[in-house]
Amino acid sequence: MKEAGTDCVNDLLVLCESYLERPIETVEDLVNGWNALRNARQLKGGWTLENGLAHGIFHECGCPLVRSGLIDLHPVQCLCSLGMMEIIFSKVTSKTVTVESRRTIGNGDDVCEFIVTL
């Protein structure tokens, strides 16, 4: 299911670039654009960068299919999100990154928490 996240990568990059009003060239650009997008949509939580890690905490599921009501939240969507994060951060850094899912709403946690090793 992680491969399903591939389809969202380009859409997310375009949205982040529109909020930055310029192309995404660095991880900082990605994080700033992604956080601006989340803020504009009034989604709680976001990304921080520290010591070679991107740390994301999100208070609601960010999957557009779940948010639109087209599908019910299920743990499998968490794998899709994990794959999407691996691809988008790898694309921006031009290297393979690892993403750890610490907590997910789809698995019954109160937030989703991801750690990206850059």
C-alpha cells in the first residue's frame, strides 16, 4: 500500500509551491510550504526540522480521500501516507530517506507522528 502514496506526491508538491509562490528546492522549502498549506486548511499540527530529522505531528488524518468522506479511515491509509512521505522527502533531498511512523490516528492513536531521517 505504500506505493499508493506515489500518486499524491506531485499534487502535494504543486500545492506547497503555490503557497510558497516558488519552486520547492530544499527540505526547508517543503516543510514551510507544507505547513503553510496545512495552516490555510486549518489543519492542526505540522513539520519541524532538527538535527537531520523532519518531525511531523498531525491532529487529523491528512488523506484527501478520508477527509472528503470517500473512504473510511483504516490503518492501511497510514501506510499510504508513509510511502508518500518517503517519496516526497527523497525527491526533494535527491537521496533515499527513511520514515518512521510512531503513532497514527488510523491505528487508534490521538495523533499521527512521523519521523523522517534526512
